[in-house]
Amino acid sequence: MISAQVYRYFHEAKGFGHLETPTHQSMVGSAKQGHFFQLQLELDAQGLVKNLRFYCPRCAPAIACGGYLHERLVGRRADQELTVEQVVRDLGGLPPQRCFYAWMAVEAVRQALS
């Protein structure tokens, strides 16, 4: 079952696509295998996220995780603490077989900033 929050983030997803000149980026998973999460960030000199784009399979939980990152990070410091449990909770839960997308989103942020 998919929560109302997941549907909202899916239907109102901001940030789906690609940036022309990202300052930071990462890819978690494998596009060849079909499960991946690509993240691109544009940070200013103070570490604030000016822009964020993500690309992933066209799956409601995956896109909801990306939309959540966009809402959570744009205009704020990129290095704020973000956990898988927090993403899942704030999305109102995810189907058990799709929780790995929350992990991929959080890991993408971590990798992009390292």
C-alpha cells in the first residue's frame, strides 16, 4: 500500500531530471539492472543547495524519495543529517519491497558530498 504522502511527492515531484552544470553528483545502484538513483546538486560557496535534480526509475516510491530530497534540501545546507528511517517516516511509510529507494536517496546525498 502506498501512503498519501508518497502519492503527493510522486505527483508533485520537483527536481526530476538533470542539471547542466552540477557541482556535486552521485549514482547509487545500476541503471543496467533497473534499480538506481542518480543525484545532482548545485551548491553555493556556503554549502547551500541552490538546485537539486534526481533521476531514477519511474516508480512512485523512487520518485517520491527524490521529491522529498528536493523539498528537504533546496535552500538549505546539504550536509544536514538525513536518515533512511526519517525519509520512510516522512513519506508515511513505503512498501517493504521498495524501502531500498529511501536508502538509495540517502546514500546518494552522502556520496555526492564525499
